[in-house]
Amino acid sequence: MAFPIRKGVARSLRCVVALAVPARAFADTPAIAYDGNARQLTVSGATMSSGEPDLFPAFKDLMPGDEREQQIEIRATGVKSQVRVFVRAVVDHETTHLLSPITLTAAVSDASADWLQAGTPGSVFAHPTQVATFTSDGSTVLNLQLSVPTSVGNELADANKTIRWEITAEDDGETIPAQPAGPKKPGLFGLAATGDNSLALLLTLLTLAIIAFMVALFLSQRNKR
């Protein structure tokens, strides 16, 4: 079961985390982004084979004795009052048992935050866990540190692949589920769809005009024979 750590201990651990990981997230770091103007929550940076967001890309191919770190960037724009971001891990019973020897510590990089939990990968996020609160536009980083004891076998190497993440934002009492922030769907001729169909219509008309010209040219040459 996840458990809170006393404030003094939390501060000490947070200092260790700050030294162990960079202050900024890298481009390929999983990112949870909330747009208050569009009231839209998206997750980007890493996906599982199912296409769902993967918050643990660094925790694959685990071996006994491994020590891993993972950052998750959380940012919000268009904040009008207060926005809270929650993360929950949905883990089946078998996976929970496999991951039980592993220790996971989660801390927010913001020095003003007091939130910190430790436990197993399933227990830390077993329930919707508030990982960030924004009263104005901003960003923070959730630092995860995972420790694998040397006593375990290799059967848990990819056990965390079966974790399904439920990520939500709460804005003015409304719960907003996350959606993948993948590339824009390809439009006509492989061009990215932009929401404006004028370009697609123009290309369609141009294509039809070229086809009509080629047909007319072919018929003209055949009639001359």
C-alpha cells in the first residue's frame, strides 16, 4: 500500500532526486499537457503497442539489481482557476504480484510541493493520485525512481507493459480524460489534416483537371491517326 513520507524526510529525498535527474525533461520524456482554453488533456512522448500512453518507457527489460529513473513532464496552459492532474495505474492481480518486490518512489521536482509517495509500481498509483496542481500556466516534472532487488527473477522484465494508465484533469469541477497527442491524421495525398478543407479541395480539383487534360490529349492524338 502507498504511504506518505513525513515532510522532513520528503525534503531530504527531494534533494537527492533533484541531484540524480536533470532539472528539465528531455524531448522524448512522456508529457501530460492540459489546455484550459480547449479543455483538452493530452499525453505524448511514449506509447505502448496498444497505442495507449506509456508513463514507464525507462522501466523496460528490468533485471535484478537495476536502478532506473523516469521523468514525466506535466504542464498546463489556459488555466483560469485551478487545474488538478491525476494519474492512476490499472494493474491486474498477476502483474501486481510480479511487481510487488519492486520499490517505486515518486516525487514532484517543484521544491514547493510536498507530495511524495513510495511503494510498488501498482500501489503508488493504485488510486487516482494527484500529481500536479496549477493555479496559473506552468509546468513541473514528476520524478520516478525504481529499484529492483537482486533476489527477484527475470520474469518481471516486462511486467510493467501490462499497466494501463488512466490520466485525468479536473478543471472547475469537470473531469477531463486524457487522449493521445499523436501526429495529425494524414489527409489527402498524405498531407496532414489541418481542419481546413480548402487545400484538399484545391488539390482534388487540380488532380481532376490534370486527368481531364491527359484524357483529352490522348483522344486528340488518337483522332489524328
